[in-house]
Amino acid sequence: MADGSDLLLEVNDLKMHFPIQKGVLRRTTGYVKAVDGVSLSIKKGETLGLVGESGCGKTTTGRCIVRVYQPTAGEIIYHDEGESVHIDRLDRQELKVFRRNMQMIFQDPFSSLNPRMTVLELVGEPLLAHGIARGQELEDRVAEMVAAVGLRVEHLPRYPHSFSGGQRQRIGIARALVQGPRLVVCDEPVSALDVSVQSQVVNLLQDLQKDLDLTYLFVAHDMSVVRQISNRIAVMYVGKLVEVAESEELLRNPKHPYSETLLSAVPRPNPHHAMQRLNLEGEPADPANAPSGCVFHPRCRYMEDVCTTDVPELTELRPGHHVACHFADQLELQGIAYVESGQS
Amino acid sequence: MTRETMSGDQILAAGETRPAMTEEALLEINNLKTHFHLQEGIVRAVDGVTFSVRRGRTLGIIGESGCGKSVTAHSILRLVPSPPGNIVDGEILLHRRDGEQSGSRLEEHTDLAGLDARGAEIRAIRGGEISMVFQEPMTSFGPMHTIGNQIMESILLHQADVERAEARELAIENLRRVGIPRPAQIVDAYPHQLSGGMRQRAMIAMALSCSPRLLIADEPTTALDVTIQAQILELMTALQEEFGMAIIFITHNLGVIAEVADEVAVMYLGRIVEQADVIELFDNAQHPYTQGLLNSIPHIDDDKLHRLRAIEGVVPDPYQIPSGCAFSDRCPSFMPGTCDRAMPGLAETARGHLVRCFLFSDAEES
């Protein structure tokens, strides 16, 4: 176990730098370091939540893993049945075959489905494209998948416009899962949905994970939703991971000042909750012009001189709890104080 | 605090710091109906909404997409596009005290529903006595003019005695008030040069530039990150304390509403289904829809993690609203023969707590 035999995915020092081009000659004048040295691992069957604010690089990380982008540097290794596949080194043809193993669920169910295709065509397309099934077999597999996500067979000949947001997200999920992937990158899968529908989709994703033995990378900005679904949580800030820990550990004992602030900013649906909010001054740094030293230092309340010059490495503070902060073992940070559950 | 002041007139009489007149209604909406006449049929986006906003207080309106919360807000400022939208019934009364009148005529109140949507009167009120902050500050600012010019335009339009140079100073002062750094430079910036959080601050600066008595905020923090959302919510609360304007805060986020609202109205398919002060609503939610909403969201501070209890089904299509109670097809407490027969009326179950449900009252909507 300890040597990583239960790992499904390993990411080492992943970098994705987008060039900034200016002028008529499209000279490269700099780089947006969207992802700048991210290392993480995901165990088989677990959900790793990846949280952070817009522009922190969480979506780019997810896209690099499924190779929507070719990363600038770093390794992405997929372990399965004793074999290790370097996803970052696959060529086009290999990638096309390999994609059966990893899929993506998108945020916006309105723009991610082709409006000219029926549900049957949308969900069946990956099977057809990979030559997995056709004809009656294809229809049967699609019908089975559509039922698994809570839609009905009568829905198969319909077009996306006749569905609500939640139903469209179910179609997107069916399309992603129809080939039987092991790893699914969920990119903000519920944030565009209505409150009452969000919970349906969260429950569905949890059920499917159990039934189909899926492993999730769950990218989202909503801490409450991420906690609900994740075994572990990774917090990202301006291209770097600042903290990774078991979900409950991260919530109760955050060790990075950014995680602390992020947790305190979560609006609580409880008017009795006394606000002890740690106001985070300023705005996230620009990934094209990241500050020296620790990227968080301009906004950090505990900043010292060393933070402006030295980059803190992500180190294991205690088993399973990784933090990138020079003072992680000294700071007394405030986590979520649990209250007794109102529900039975 | 809300609850005590609401139910305890004697406390106020005994010299509470909050003046008694804050309890006075500033805006009163009676049986508002805004319908859209479309080819496919009539969409009753707002169908008999009644509420009042008290001076200096925050009324939160919560609901999912299609519940009519934004159309209600747009109806107040007469921004509903016509055709196809029309206010077909009801009143929107804006109350004034002596000396609060911007025009020359003196009267106790104006019925905004009765005004010409393009007339001078409503245009004087928009951005003057009542102003609005929208969800997406990028689309609500014009891209072609500087932030400063747009704020100055609003000031010059509503305050006839202000000169241009003075308006510019006021614009800078307003930007400073909402916490924008280097306001003297930002005043000449274009909207695209600011980040989302800064644009929303600038939007609030513009909305407050004419000292409105009512600010309508339509999902003002939905497009923002949580840390920026926290900053904006705190800013709005601080500004309300300083300037005493009333706020109608529209959102779908129960966490945000718990934080900012004094009183909450829950809307579902064009009607208010429950209304109470914020503590009463969260502690003692009665309508099955409100309870469903509260149970369906994850609570980050629950000691035990349990499966979310989702509300079944989806918000129905506006052309296929179930007969009887609009929530009846998704309701776990559905009573056949009762709930599908008539629309329940909004009945008071405790002081100031209104619920539209046959579980609590036999009252039917007339």
C-alpha cells in the first residue's frame, strides 16, 4: 500500500505555462503560469477535491490530466493492473485509445452538449467513435447508461433543449461514463445548477462512484459541496497546491493561512452563526506575474520576511497532511467548528 | 435583534437606540402580477406577490431559477421589457416622508406600477431614490465609457445643482467609500480594466451615488469568488449601517441570505410560499419547499456527513404548472384531493410568519 500500489493516478511537478503573445509578429513576451509545479496522487476509488478561486489553475490541472492540454512539463502517470501509463507522453493515436479510461464532466450543461444531436446520439457517440459498439448493442448500452443516470428511455430521441439544466447534466454524465472509464475529472459539475438540483446530482455522482467503481478528481470552488463528496481535499492558489489533507482534517485543522481564510469565507446557512470572518485583503495574484517567494504572501496576515524571498515547498507536516507554508508547524489557525447535526 | 424589535414595541418605546421609524414601510407591494404574453402562452412570472420593505432593513428574496425573484425586482423599477411583459395587477407603493420628494408635487406615496415605464417620473426614481446592483457587473456597465463618467452621468442626471467638476469629485469619493484603492486613478479606468470584485464595488459605488433609500441587489455576489463575496457582503452591510438604506437582496444562496437578511421571502413559481424573519425561517421552516431547500444543501459545519436529501423532480415548465399548489408535484407531504384542488393562501402561523400550505391552514387563495 505504502509504495503506491493502490494509486490510480500520480501527477509529478506538473506545469502548464501559456505563452502571452504581443504585436503583429506574435512575439512571446511572457507566460501565464496557470499550473506551476503541482504534484498530487489519487487512490483507486477515492475522490480528491481540488478547490481554489477562479484563475487558480484548478480547471487547467484537470484538463492537463485528461490531456485536453499538452502540459509544459511534468509527469502524469496512470496505474492500472500492474502497468503504468505515462499519459503526458502518449501520442495522438495512443491517446485516442487511452481516453476510454479517463473522461471529463463539464460545468455548463448548456454549452457542452451539441444541440443538433439527440440523447441517443450524444451518449452513443463515444461508443461509435471508439468502435466499441454499434447498432442494437449500442442502443442497449446507451439505454442502460441513460437509466443509470436517472433518465428514461423515452428521452432517447429528444434534443438537449427540451431538458432542464439538471437533466442535461445527467446526459453529460452518461456521455462521460458510457465507455466505462476508471478516472473521471468533474469540473464544477454542479455549480451551474439550481440548489434543489445540485443535491440530486451530487447524490447521483456518489451512487455512480460506488456502482461503477469510479475515481474522481472533483474540481470546484464551493467548499461545502467539495467536503460532501471528497475523501481528501487539495487547496490550490495561483498555480500551486498550498495544502492537501483528508477532508475532515483540512476542515478542522487547516495549516495554510489561505485554507483558513477560504474556510472562514464560506457563507453558512445559519443566521445564528457568529461571523468571525477573516477578511482576505486584496485579490488573487496574477499568474502571469506571480509574486516572489510564497505566492500568497501579499495577502497573508502572518507574512514574515522569508515569505517574500523563499518559495515554501509542499511538505508532509504529519501523515497525509501536506502544507506549503514556512510557518505551518507554528501557526495556530482556525478551522471549521462543527456543530451538532440538525438532521438524524 | 430583528425578532426583539419586531415583537417588542415597548422595547422601542423604552428608548432603544434604533429609532422607531425604521419599522415604517418604505416600499409596499400588493398583489403584484407580472405576466409575459408569449406565443406559447402566458407565463405568470410573478403571480400575486405581496410584501413590504421596511426602512433601513434588508429583505432577502430566495428562490430557484424561474421563481420570479428577478422579475419582481425588475417590476419595481419598471424594467420589465414590454412587450411581452406587463404588470397586469397590483400596486408598488413607494412611501415618502415630507421633504423626501425629488419632484415638485407633494404626496405620501407613489404607485410605481401605475407610472409610465418610459416616463420622467420613473426615470427620476431609478438610480435616484431606488437603485439596483446586478449580478454581472461586466454587462451592467457600458464598455465604452470610463467608470467615472458612468457614475458622473448618474449624479448629473439626478442632482441638477451639481457641476461637472463637483460630480467627478463625488464619483471619486464614492469609489473610495466602497474600498477601491487609488480611486483618483480608477475613476478614469474602463470597466474591462477592473477585476470582477472591483467592478462589483464600482457598481455599488454607482448605485449609491445618489443616496438611494432602497437598493435592489439582484444576485450581486453570485459571479464572484467566495473571498471576494465575503468582502462585498461586508461592504454592503457596512454601507447600510452608515447610510441607512433599505435593501432587497435577491439570491439563490441560503448561506448568503442567512448572513445579510433581516427578513426572508421564499418564492416558488411566481408566488411567495413562506415569509418570516431570518432566524424564525431558518429555525422553524414550515413550508415543505423551504424545508426541502434547507435539507438539500451541504452544511460545512455539520459534525456528521450524511447523504443530501434532495427535493424530488425539477421546477416545472412555466406552461405546465400543476393545478392547485404549484409545489404539489414535488412535495413529500402531498395530500391528494386537497393540494391538487386549490392554491393555498398565505396564512400567518406565528406572528410575522406567513406560510402558503394546507398543512398549516385551510385558507385558499381567492
